[in-house]
Amino acid sequence: MTRGEQLYEGKAKIIYATDDDDYRILYFKDDATAFDGAKKGTIVAKGIINNQVSCRIFTMLAENGIPTHLVKKLSEREVLVKNVAIMPVEVVVRNIIAGSLAKRMGRPEGEKLPFPIVEYYYKNDDLHDPMINRDHVLAFGLASEAQIDQARELALKINSILQPFFADRDIILVDYKLEFGDFHGQLLLADEICPDTCRLWDAESLEKMDKDRFRRDLGKVEEAYVEVCRRVCDQ
Amino acid sequence: MTRGEQLYEGKAKIIYATDDDDYRILYFKDDATAFDGAKKGTIVAKGIINNQVSCRIFTMLAENGIPTHLVKKLSEREVLVKNVAIMPVEVVVRNIIAGSLAKRMGRPEGEKLPFPIVEYYYKNDDLHDPMINRDHVLAFGLASEAQIDQARELALKINSILQPFFADRDIILVDYKLEFGDFHGQLLLADEICPDTCRLWDAESLEKMDKDRFRRDLGKVEEAYVEVCRRVCDQ
């Protein structure tokens, strides 16, 4: 599969065409942004790490029955994926209170939720990705009823696989963002799952091992990404 | 039923005890607030109008099978109600895009929704009543599964009664806020339904006939409330 023209450059990835319109190549960059792009920076080797972590996780999820866009890893920073029509709804799964949920509900970070919470956000930079509910998704035609219900079901199934996967590696899966897309009528897990899109805390020290280190200027950002990669990929 | 001690003073109403703890007296004030209390004012005779409009609507809803807290109107500004344990979740029903939904989704006010949207807000002044979803309601114990599902069902049933009721009076029911409360195991419609809690537009001119006239300094606030009262109560 040959890498064709650049179709889109996002905050963390570039999407390239291939010679088959059913497939795309994703290229993982080192660029890091936070707070809606207000904060910009670079995390050295982030693209390499995220591609490796995400491919490992997507492969593991596929082995556990989750349909994903992953075809195969092509190089350190490149992955071949199915060309899905991305649903403009980010699906967030939360196991522990942190980030915007802590602020929204006035609760301290770290409180365990009695069951996983699923939230939907409208993917729209101009509107700063507002939180929406299932009614908004349907009324504004962001997804069909079957799609949003399947996305929720898949998200909860993914959570039941990912939580023990990370726990085995002494990592608490606090919360994370998933994206789904349609590929010839089938809903596939798309985008990436990595320290950019998850909150991951060390199970012993509760130290943050994810993009919050960059967002909150906690230092040792690269070291955290490398350590997540080591625990996820070496085991 | 004798009016006892003042139990609580809210932004628009005062709650009094009675000699039977199963009952409360609500007293409707003329105080008007907006934007989380940042804007304060008075709408002359608002308390009288809102009590009259709300009693008319609650009576009509009860005749149509909606369980409500209303026992009976006691005076111009006072109503006797069942002492419900208010669910700390505001239920908003929307038929037309306006207000925070227009902002959230980047759409113009006035667009008709393909079907009514239901939103939940956590009643908490300090947190500025954040929007939440069903998962938050359950995970934070704000209501039981049966309660929140019944609240949604009642809200949609109320909407199917209220929309034609207002349409018959040449008023478009744009959106509105409902509150529910538990009374000995039964979920009752509580609080009030009036120009403070609804967006109401004249069906011909599309002129606002509700608290947005106060919020947005549109003038003729009292006139709008009186006109709503006339159309709701005289027919």
C-alpha cells in the first residue's frame, strides 16, 4: 500500500490517502496540544510511542471481539487503517472522577465511581467540543440510533477489557476518549488509545502517566509515555 | 391549613411549613434573577401572575393524568402543595432551539427540533447547575433509575399536553424546565410552570413573552407576563 496525498492534518496525526480509497495511512506526530489548542508543545517521540501503544491495544481488543479500524502497523509512526466515516461524537468512559467531571460535579479527583460513566461530546473545535446527550446526538443527526447505542455498548465492553488489561500492568485506567466510525455499514473503533487519550495513574504511587503531565506542567512527560509503552507493549 | 414558619427562601419563592408536615405553602415573590443570580431585579406582580398561571397549568395537567404536588391555590401569592423531596435534577424539555442549546450546538435560535429533546441539569448553585446525563444522575445518586426514567417519561407526556395547550392560545412552547419530587414513593411534578420557567413566543410575531425579556433587557416585561396570564387563564 503506497502512501498517497495528505488529506488532513489534525493536532496529533496526519491522514494520508492510499491507492485504495477503502484504506488510509495515519501518521503520528510529536505535537502536543491542550485546552482546545491554547497550549502547544512537543513531546519527544510521542508519535512513535502512541502508535506502538495504540496498535498493541487495538490488536488486543480485536482479539477480544471488538471491531477496529486497524489493518497493520507500517512503520514507527505509520499505521494502515480502514477508511471509516468518523462519527462526530467523542465517547468518554470514566471509572474514576478526574478532570472535567471533578469540576462539573464539584468532587475531588480520585473518587471511584460506582459504575463506569459514559459521556458524549460533539466533536467541534469552534464550539470547544461541548458535552451533549443521546437526544442531541439523534436530533442533530450526529449518529443514528443504532450507531450511538452500539457505540455505548462497545465502549462499555472495551472498558471491561481495558480495565483488567491496565490493572495487570499496575496502571489504573481513570478515564479515556474513544472514537468510532462507519465502514461499509459496520461501526468500528477508530482513532487511537494511548497516553494522549487516556488518564492513566500508576497503581501504587497514583502518579499521572498521561497527557495531564503536559497539560498541568508536571514534568517528566516523555518518561511517563515511555513507561506506559514499556508496561503495555513489553508484557 | 395555617401558614407556619419560613423554611426556605429561594430566588422566586418562599417555602413555609404548615401544621401537617405532608404539606407546604409556597409564596410567590416578585424578585427576578438571571444568569445564576448575577442579574437581579423585580417584575411587578410577577408572583401573582406566576402563581395563577402555574396553578392553571398544574390543574390542567392533573386533569390529563399527570401527578402533581398541587393541592389548592390559597391566595394571590400562596399555594398549598404536597411536601415532596425535590429531586436535585432539573429536567429541561426543548421543542425549538434557543438559549443555551443554540450556544452549545452553534445553531440559530428558532430552528424547530425534529423531536423534543430532554436535558438534565444538576441543581447546584455553586456549580452553576451543570448539564449532566443519565449516567451522572445514577452514579452520583441524584435519583434512582426508576425515578429518572419516570421523570423523563412524564416530561415527554407533559410536553405532548402542553404544546397543543399553548398552541391553542397562539403561543409557541419553545423550551421549559420541570422539577419533580418524591412524595411517599410517588414521583410528582413540583415547582412551577410559568413565564419564569418557560420560553414562550407569540405564534404570530414570534415576540418573546417570558423571562428572556428580563434577561436580555427587551423591555415590556410586565406586559408580556400579563398577556401570558390572560391567554392561559381566560380561555
